[in-house]
Amino acid sequence: MMNESSSPERRIFSAKERFGGELVILGHHYQKDDVIRFADTVGDSLQLARAAAANKSAKYIVFCGVHFMAETAAILARPGQTVLLPESDALCPLAEKADRLLVEDAWSQLEGCMSPERDVMPITYINSEADLKAFCGTHGGSVCTSSNARKILEWARDRRPRTLFFPDQHLGRNCGVRMGIPLERMPLWDPREPLGGNSREELLGAQIILWKGWCYVHQRFLPTHIIDARRRYPGIRVWVHLECTQEVVRLADDAGSTTDILRMVDAAPPGTKWAIGTEENLVNRLARAHPEQEIHLLSPSPNNCITMNKTTVESLARVTDGLLRGELVNPIHVPEVVAGPASVALQRMLEASG
Ligand code: 13P
Ligand code: SF4
């Protein structure tokens, strides 16, 4: 049995050795390098949701990421599997921009203008707590990630004339623009205002109603950062995450999910110059993996997601030490009344995104 005075790294390796395939560590791309080195699967939120759903042998799934990701894994887990989150207060501030009460209030206000069950498809970004996924499951809707958001918004459009998309306005707007929807048909829903700050006519003319939420990490990238990067590094290609504002996405060469960004860089020829607008850990890791290219962070550092960065080797070791002692540290439990309908919404997403 490993002594808890050994280094956290040695204790984590010892737990991996002791549990073999019964212990799986998942790591989101935005985690720090010293944490990511322990991950059995590294990915974006869609890949990690799939990895959690596909794993049949693991008894313990340790999720190095933020709370909604671990909760999603717990909803998709099989009976007998336990998901553990090293930092229990690693919350995503974007996910906190909408909650069940506010969304139910919006839904009942929409009932004053239309029949939402027939006319409005609720879609939640995976960056949301489980009860919002459950809301979507109950009302015919689904979930999306930044990798499949456009596909899921098209799925919604094919079923109901309007979509209520929460909580990230930018992802919804950027995908809506790619679908050819004019900006005026994507009104913003401010939960503090009656009718979200819109007229009845604006809502009736809407194709996507965008919740007023944002990610502070991605909203920080500005058009001036792109203009500066192009001036400083002639020939540079600018790639940004779809959670950036529409103005930034419009000026960039392209935009996508974290995986889209990784694929673009992996496929580029030596000498390609990039300015990348997403979380700093991922950009720095890409720069180290591709010394044959020139990779810059789009805006000056720091550009970290503070809550993603809460997870440390020590907090991961606390979870694996617990397992070695037979204790569950920070298990994620989603009550069945929420997990059932949330899983319906997630399954719709997994089926629709192929
Ligand atoms: P991905 O879906 O690209 O992994 O993004 C998750 C996230 O939190 C981005 O800020
Ligand atoms: Fe949430 Fe933004 Fe952090 Fe992603 S980067 S986890 S959206 S706060």
C-alpha cells in the first residue's frame, strides 16, 4: 500500500496500477499539463461525454474538468460506476448564467405569446447544470457541445419553428449566422427583463432566442487583438473558439470547437503561423507539440479558465488516495428524477450528432 507521504504523482500512478481498467481518468483539453499527463482520455466535452458513455469496465471515472462535465459523465454512467470530481467547487461560470427557475420563467412568459411545446425547441449547451438538461429532455429538446452545436440547432429547426438556446449567446449566434439566420431574427433573452427585453413581435419573428450568457475566458478576445496579431505577424492565421463574440469570429479566419482547432493545427504544414483565441493551457500545449509551426495566444496572457485550473496533481491524488483507502472523495450524484430526463436529452444529442 502506497504511503501518503510519497509524492502525489507516485500515489496516482500507484492507484492506476492497483485498479487497472477499473479506474479511468478523463481530462479536458483546458487542464494543466501536470494533470493531463495522468488522463487516459483527453478530449473536448463531446469526446469526454462519449468516452464516459462508452466505458464498460471502469468502476471509477475521475473527471479532471468542471462540474457540469462530471455531472454529464455521471448521467451517462452505467449502474455501478461512480464519477468523482477532484475539485468539488470547479464550477463553470457560463453554466451558472442560467438556472432552472429562470428558464421555467422564460418558458411560461413565452406561453403568453405562443405555444412553446409546439413552437419552441429548448436546446442547452452542455455547459449547464443537469436540471437544465432535464428541462430540455422533458420538453422535447436536446443538448449540444461546441463540436456539434450547428448540427443540433439544425435538428431543432427541422422540428419546431423557434429555438430557445441557453446559456451561451455567442455560440448560438455564431452557429445561427453560419445557418444563414439574420441577426435580427436571433433576439437576446435577458432573464431580468419582462419578455427577456423583447416585444411580442420580436419573439414571434425569432428563429433562435439567445439566452444572455457568456464565457468570460472567450468573451475577452477582442477585434483589436486580431488586428494587432495580423500587423505583428504578417500571414498569420487566426482561429478562435465559437464562444467568442460574433465580431471576433467574423474577423478571424475561422472558428470552431477545441477539437476543430487541434485538428487544424495538426494538419497544417511546417512554418504555418497561428494566433489562437481559446484557453491558454491548450494553446501552450499546442505550441509545444508543434515546434515546426509558430503558435501564439491571440491576446496577451493570462487567458486561463480559473475553475478549470483548480484541479491540481494534489487534488487528483486526494481522489485516488481515497480509492486506495476504499473511500469515495467528491462523488457526483445526480438524483434519478433529474438524471432520467437529462439522459433523454443527452441521448438525443448523441444520436443526432452521429
Ligand atoms: P469544448 O466543447 O470545445 O470542449 O468546450 C468546452 C468549454 O468549456 C469551452 O469553454
Ligand atoms: Fe466555462 Fe468558459 Fe471555463 Fe469553458 S472556459 S469551462 S465555458 S468558464
